[in-house]
Amino acid sequence: MKPSILACLACLMVATPVSHGQTPPSAKRVVIGMPIYTADGAKIGEVTNVGTHRGERSIIGEVGQTLGLGTRLVLIPKSLATIQDDRIVLTITSDRVSEMLAKDNK
């Protein structure tokens, strides 16, 4: 399934304390599995991978579709989301996400 562009991730680099000369875990391992929330607090999915699209660092999320009709993969560029504690928070609301997914289905 080809990912569609939905949003962006503000920063994939997560500060992790380093002790005893150990290499910190990569941002990829830290971000994968994090839940994805909209700006208005709705949980919409989970991060499944990270990568680069057109030169911009991005995450790929598995997002639930409306009416419970399965999930789809979406590409979330770094400019539309941030890492906050243990989650990814988009800069757009759940209504806007629904509009974007509906538009992408046409």
C-alpha cells in the first residue's frame, strides 16, 4: 500500500541519556510504536516506521479509518507533528485528518 502524505514530524531526534560509553538508541527505534494523536487529543494510530520522503524526515503511521473500516498507512512529514512525552502529536485536529483522508480516497 502506498503511503499518502498526511502530516509532518517536528523532530525525530529524541534526547536519551548516555552512560558508560553506550550508544544511544536510534530515533527510529524510539519513535516506532508510539501512538499518534491529533492536536485536539484524539488517538488516530501508531508509528510503524520512519524514513525520508523528498528529502524530509518523516514517519509512517498506521491510522484507523472512519466507521472502523480498517487502517491505512500514511506518511507524516516532520513539519506537522512533534514528539511529546510518549506520543506523537500532530499540529492538525481530528476533523482536518478526516478531511485529508477523505480527500485522498477520491
